[in-house]
Amino acid sequence: MSNEKFKMESRTFVLKHELPVSRVERYWKGLEDAKIYGTVCKSCGAKFSPPQADCSYCYSSNMEWVEIGGEGEIECFTQLYSFPQGFDFAENPYIIAVARFGDFKVMGWFEGEDLPEVGQKVRAETRQDESGVWKVYFTPA
Ligand SMILES: [Zn+2]
């Protein structure tokens, strides 16, 4: 039996978002200088990475910018086998991980010979991807 009758006609659906970044511009500029920034709420102490200009817990805008660095530890990761729109340049499969750096959790692309392990020590660096977007990359420490 042929699968011909189950074929569906499809079209590409493009969805674009406008994200205001002016109040967290320091984060994006920092990536270009190999710096990863987070914010700490001076009112309640909540920590944000990626940084937020306003605290989502106490709604204060009294935030302090701090640099995140040193050695991190993988908390979780996922290996992706298909490309979301805009990630067509990626080599399949690729790994997105969350690593803890002190009190901050940072998301980045993992680059290593093998799959990462939870608890594995990593270092973070910043670089432009093939499309020109600055990103965080983790490599085994
Ligand atoms: Zn707060």
C-alpha cells in the first residue's frame, strides 16, 4: 500500500518577534568582549541570567550588574537533532546545556568530544555563530 494518500501539502510559517533589549544591552555588548553578565536584584537578592532589568519576584528595577565567569558545572543538557528556524547553520546534532556558575545558571552551546555529563566542569566563552549572533559556548574544563 502506498503512503501517497497520507501526504499533506505544507507551507513554511515564519513568525518574527521584536524583543526590546535596550535595558539589557550591556549583556549583548558584554558577549562581544568575552564577558557574560547577570543581574542581581538589590531589593530581594534574586539573581538573573540572562540578565533582567526588572526583578520578576519583587518588581524592583534596582538591579546590579555582575560578571559571571570561572568554572561552571553542567546541570542539564539536551541534544537537538533538528534545526529550529534560524539555526540552519548548526551541525546536526548539537547540544544546548545549562551550567551553574556560582549562583547563576547560564545556557550555552556545549562543544566537546562526547556528550556532557551532569556535574561536569566547563568553561564558558563567547563567540559569534555563523549567522553573526554572539553566543555562549561551553567546553570541558
Ligand atoms: Zn527582587
